[in-house]
Amino acid sequence: MTIDPDILIDWFDDHARDLPWRSPDCAAWGVLVSEIMLQQTPVARVLPVWQEWLRRWPSPAALAGASQAEVLRAWGKLGYPRRALRLHAAASAIAEQHDDTVPADVAALEALPGIGTYTARAVAAFAYGRRVPVVDTNVRRVVARAVHGAGDAGPSTSTKDLTDVDELLPASQERAARFSAALMELGALVCTARSPRCQDCPVRASCAWQRAGKPAYTGPAKPVQRFAGTDRQVRGLLLDVLRDTAEPVTKTRLDTVWPQDGQRDRCLDSLLADGLVEQTADGRFALPGEQ
């Protein structure tokens, strides 16, 4: 089985969400920022933050000139704040090593701090129209169903996943990039994990999963991500205190955000280890660079 590029691209032309980082006027820097922000974060939460970042830091050099504390404050509640520091580091490398222009080559993108396989290929495809496979969770699910007839993709296998998608791409650079975006959009809007809207799917007629009777996924169970009570929540509460003040705070002030001493202290230690928090000479705590 395969996926007809013409059918899927036509569907994308008619149904794609109007997102600013998809605009022809959006530079590669805007695409890179969007891809970092969108990791494990819904579009609705990313959109206003992305717009503010591009207004405030319209180039890699502009972001590189900001302090880490400024960057973490602007990141706000997007979650996974280490992404903000990685983006800051990547911006510095782009400004210093690439003349303030986001590179188009996958290898050069992967050499940037904090830029992995997915992000490098996404920027190459969506910012520069390159013919490279772009594989995220949505794409893996679409391919698993439409091509392999499985209910879901199961554990990630990077080499196989990239090969599967590469074999589906049209030969044309421009159409391949458009097809990659369409695959991702289909998984996000129609071929969803829990309630796929098969009646609205443009490739339903050729879908191997449909032809097989839509068998249930029987592979390894995926871990359910919870938030309440986790270290992620506690880390976020600690960072909220520091983002809301320009001065270092005492340990006593941080102790008020969570009642369980052991978990709270463990989370504070992890923030220090990740470089998201620094301790001053007098024992207080602050965002990096604000001592």
C-alpha cells in the first residue's frame, strides 16, 4: 500500500490550518522557533508565545543577545523549559557560525545545540522546501495505518520510520515538502490516536487499515502521561516563583509552593543541575544570570 501524493496534497491545500509559520513570508528562523515550541505542546498554547517571540527577537542574533533569564520568562508556561535554553544556544550558534541565517542543510542543522533528527528535517522541509522525510508521532500513526494496516505505530524505530516516509515522498523537492506537511496535518486533524475521523479521510479508499477492518492496536502499551503531582508540576511551580520576581528568593519562599519536602528539594536540585536555576553566594535562588 501507498499514499497518493496528489490526493493528500489537494486535501491539504483545502483543509490546512492557517498558521503563521506556514506563511511564505515566514523566515526559517520563525519555522525553527515554531518547531521547538510545538514539541509536546498544542498549537493553541504556542501561537501567542511564538508571535511575541518573533516580535521581540526577529532573528537568531536578537535572541542570542538576550539573557537566559529573559528567555525563560518569555517562555512562560509552555512547559519543558530546557527547550528555551536549547533554542537560545542554537540561536547563538546560528548567529556566530552561520551569519545569522538558519542553515538549510540537515547535517548543519543537526550540528546546532539541541537540534535533533526531527527538528532538523522539519526546518529543511518546511522552511527550505527540501525533500527529506519528516517523522513525528502523527506521521508515524498515519503511515502505520494507511501503509501497514496497523492500528498504531508502536515504539519508535528511527531508521525504519525515516525509510518508510522517504519511500512515500514525491520526487519533486517542493511537492515532497508539501506532502510531508500534509501527512502531519492528516495525523493531527483526521487520523488521530483516539477518535480517527475516517469518514473525512482523503486516503480512506486506499488505507490498508480500513481494508483490514480497522484491527485494534495490540502492540506495547504506551505510557500515560499525567501531570498532577509529578516532578514536572513541582519544577514548574518553582520556576513560576522565580519568573515572577526580579530578585533572588530565599529557600523559605520556594518551600511554600509544595508541601512534600523530599520531592520539592529533589526538583530544585534538578533545576540547578539543568541550568534553569542558579544559587547565589548568600544561598538564595534566581533564574540564570540574575545573581
